[in-house]
Amino acid sequence: MSNFDPNAIIRGAQLTLVGAHRALQNPKLFTSDHYRQAAIAVAAGLAIRLIIAIPTIGVRVFIWILGFFVNLEGSQWDNELIDGLTFIEHSVLQVPFLLMSLMRYLTPTMDRMFMDSLDWVDRTYIAKHRGEDPRQLRAMYYENLRLYPTHGDPREGKGKRDAIIAFLIRYGRRAGISLAIYALSHVPVVGRFVLPAASFYTFHAAVGTQPAVIIFGTAIFLPRRYLVTFLQSYFSSRSLMRELLDPYFSRVRYTREQKKLWFRDREGVLFGFAVGFFVFLKIPLLGVLIYGIAEASTAFLLTKITDPPPPPSQAKEYAEGQVRWQNKHEFLNLSLENLDALNIRSNSTGNDPTKTEEPFNKFS
């Protein structure tokens, strides 16, 4: 459980609160442009709720029409059908999460919010450590990362359309597996073991055999809905974290294997960070707005689990060095008030990071 231990999950949850607080302190988050985007986000949340409600409304209309020809008084199947359809939409297929995630591929707002917040995190760090020796401070993240092309390696030629298709394929594959498992859980006799077995298979690699066996044994006695919600919360939190980190990975290109190891070495902290925001994303209408705050908070998270990026010419060597999280165990044991103590890697160049192009007091 070295990568998924309770301490790592708790630290990730703490970073959720600290990151959100840091992001909300950024004055640029409340410019007229972001206010407009916030209004659009709330409107999008309303649109998402209406889109999700269409199938349920259609079923209700069908049952209402059917009531003219069939006596439905005293029957419960119609209510169970609607309730089951709603549960599948929200908990099995995670349709609201799909639509919110899809929005990031249609507008650059989330990418800009991430970069603006990363700039703010750097400036806040400078202000917090202004009286210290500049040579002992970490290098800045924003100044170099903004130089990286957002499409990664130009020779790959991957555009927005390819990214949307790839996202829909990932979601479709996950939704298909979820539906299949949910359907199999209704099979007589063996159905009660399907979801516990899926829980064991899911957590075996992440937490180890013994904890997975405990999860399996406990899951047998839990209602089906609780198990579905539990599993989907886990998978959706992982998916959310990958989407929130997209502005970073769209710039710093990792190989498939490097990216897999990058996430695995940090999976406990990433899960703790994402699951807190995933819970808040379920708030009607405001979910999309909270998604934006989560994206801004991810900039703060990034400065705690990676080294400052070098110039783009050194991107390949940088990616290779980031697969393993340096100082992971030391960082997990820091107090909440002392999260800057390690600074990942010091500013070995001797440059003064407090000398930025714009004065910090503009944002103070």
C-alpha cells in the first residue's frame, strides 16, 4: 500500500482544501472574463441537467400515455423503472461527469484557468518566501511551462478533434464495462458476487491482496447501489484527475509507459485530491463551476508532486526524471502548515525567482 496508503489519501484531501483556498485568493479568477465564464458554467450546468432529464421525461410521458389504456393504480414497476433509469444515468454511466469533462475539449477556458492559477501559485510562493535567500527557493513553474506548445510535439499533428474522439472512446469503453457489470449483478445466484469480485479486481493492484480481500468480504453484504456508487466514485475520481492534469500533460509529453508510472507513483495523493472535488461536482447546477475551481486548484497540486519544468529543449530529460516522485515520503510526513519545506528541488541556478517581469504587488 506504499502508493495508496491512508496517509497519502489524507494528504491529497488536504491539498484539495489548501489548493481551493489558494485558487480562490487569485484576483484574476474574478476578472470580468472569468465572471462571464462562471455565468456560462452555471448555464452549462443547467443545460446538462436538462439533457440528462430527457430520457426520464420521455419515460414518464410514455407511462402517462400508457395509463390511458392500462390500469397502473397500485403498481410499482413504473416508479421502479424511472428510479432505475435515473440511477443508471447518474451512478452507472456518470453522464453529468461526461458532459462536464467534454466541455474542456470545446473551449480553452480550463487551460487558461490552469495557467493563470499556476502563475498565481508562483507569485504567492515568492511573496511567502521574499525574505529568504533566493538561491534556496525553488524555480518557477509558470515561466517555463507557458513556453511549451499546448499540442505537444508538432510532428504528431494531434488536434482538438482527435482529443475529443480519444476521450469519447475512453468514456465509451468504461461505460460499456460498467453497464455489463451492472447487468451481470442482476443474474440470479451468481449476481451477488459480481460487484464484490469487480471491487477485488479493481483494488488488488492498487492496495494489495489483503485489503482487497477485506473489501471483497465487506462488499458481499452491501446493497448493490452502494457498491455501484463506491466503484464509480473510484473510477470517476481517477478519470477526473487525469482530465484536470491535461493542461500539464498536453505540454510535457510523456510516453504511455512513463505516464502510467507517473500516476501510479502518486495515485494515493491524486485520489484523495480528486475524490473531494468529485463529491462537490454532484451539486446540481454548480457542478460545472466547481469543476473550474478544481482545475485552478490542480495548479497548486502540481507544484507539490513535480519538479519545476525546464525550458522546452530539455523536456525529454525532464519527463524521464519525473516518473518517480522525489521526496514523496518526506512530503507526506510534513505538517499542513509547512508544505513548502521541501520545495521538491531547490533553485540550483542561483537565479533570483523574485525578479519577475511583472511586480507581485499587482496581485497582492
